[in-house]
Amino acid sequence: MRRRARSCRWPVFVRVVSGESIPNVAQLPRGRIEMGKLAVANRTASATLPCVHHDRSADHLLTGVLVAGMTLARAVAEDPALKVAAARLEGALKLSAAPAPLNAAVFPVVERQLTRLVAAYRPAIKLIKLLFESHAPSLEGDHAVQLSGFLFDMNRFFQALMARFLQESLTGYDVHEEHGLTEMLRYVPSANPRSRRAPRPRPDFAIARRGQLRALLDAKYRDLWHRELPRDMLYQLSVYALSQPRGATAAILYPTPSTDAREALIEIREPVGGSARAWVALRPVIVPELVAALTAPATIQREHLARRLVFGESTMDTAVGVAAM
């Protein structure tokens, strides 16, 4: 709800012995009486009470984006049950607010309004933004190209899903999204003729505890249990692993429906001596297990799964020294 503060002076009504009736309830003082102003006011000036009243209304931009988001969801959904659910929610929200225009400019404004008082809007706004960007890619400015079909970016959705799961379930750790590795790569000052900025690798998640980096992770929407690991993913994670102290691990989180999927480990070895320098872990996010953890009444199951996804299976944690307890 949006609250607007309004300072006003309401008349004070007194019921006299002669039987004068009490005025309408709408005329009675509303809100919080400003005792400071009342104390310094001239009591004989007028029979009024200074007060502050907050009008509550759901007709604001956040609700308008929710209405527009439900309209978009109803248009692109293929499942009949989802269409009906979106239509019902859209109709209920329209009773409170008019739909807001969905474009690239509205989401930065909405995100700035997501204060602590309206934090409940955040997950829905994030999903609507993903849905909008996938359905209507913007080529230039606010000119969106409406494409036929449903081109939802599952990579971004999976990354957003894992970010929220880890942030809510990994107790005692800080989860930073797309954390730039600032000091790893740089141009040699004497060999940078175009004065270009140093490249900054950005892993999807950086896990920290008390300000110290403990793990680097990437979320990839590719079932690596049944499909091969692409070279670009391997090289990318190798860079993340080598950016940490010797013996560290960088991991790929990938979804799979296979309940027998297990973690795989790739060793990065010294070309000459053959000793191990770092590891790249392929950690499956088993979808039925994730759903069970999300729907479980106790938080211990979610925390256990989050720790295993971040730090790996306990036997491997001991072997490669990636656990930071």
C-alpha cells in the first residue's frame, strides 16, 4: 500500500448537556494528533486538532506493473490452468490499480521503489522483468520487437532462482551476484596503446564469509549429466578457479531431473610437474530434490542442500580443501 502523509486540522466537537448529537464519524479526528503543535497552539484561536493522516491506496506503479505482468503472463502461457490463474489474478489486481506500461524504462523506476515496506513485491517484479525481456527483446531504446512464440531465457531464470535460493538458505554467508574479479587481469601499462580498461571476469555468484571469499560459482542451464561440457564453460570456470589460492575449486551448478546425478571434478594440472593446481566441479541441481527442499516445512533441508551446492559433497570437500567451515 502507498501511504501519503497529510497534515490537517480537524474540528473538535463537544457533546453538550442540551442533547446536541455527536457529528458524523467522517468528521471526527483521523490519524495521529500532533501533540507538539497542539501544545504551542493558541487554544482560543479555533476548536481544531492538528493531526497527520496517511491515506492508504493500492493504486500505484508497483501494483500497475503487477497488473501488466499478469496480462503478459496470460498472453504467453500455454498451459490452460496457468492462463486461468493469471486471468483471475489480473482481474483481482485491476480492482485496485490500472495496468502500467511495460517497457525498458519502467523497471529501473520500480526497482528504486522496492523499499523495506514493499519488499513483498520484489520476487514478482523480478519474474515480470525476466518475462518481459524474454518476450520482447529491445533492439534500440524503447522500441521492442514482439516475437511470435515464447522465447523465455531459461539461463537468466535459472540464475535468478539459484541466487534467491542461496541467499535465503545459506546461513552465515554472503551471496554476491556477478561479482567482478578486479585484480585478476590487467593490461600492462607500457603495452596498452589503446588505453583500454582491464577485463573483469564476473562469476555468477561469489560466496563470502566475514568479508573473505570462500567460493566462486556459475549457474548454467544445461544438463551436464547427459550432455558434454562445452569448452567455453570449462575455460571460464578454469579462470575462476585459478584466480583463487592454490587448491581452490570453482563450480558449475546445472539442473537435471536425474536423481542419480553426482558431482564430477576436473583437475587443472601443472603442464610440467603434473601436480594439481585447482579444480572445476560440475554440481547437479537435482530438480525433484530442489522442489522437495523448497516445499519442506523445516529450513534445515534447504540449508543442507545449499551448503552441498556451494561447497560440494563432503568427501570431495576434504580432498580438495574447498569447505570453509
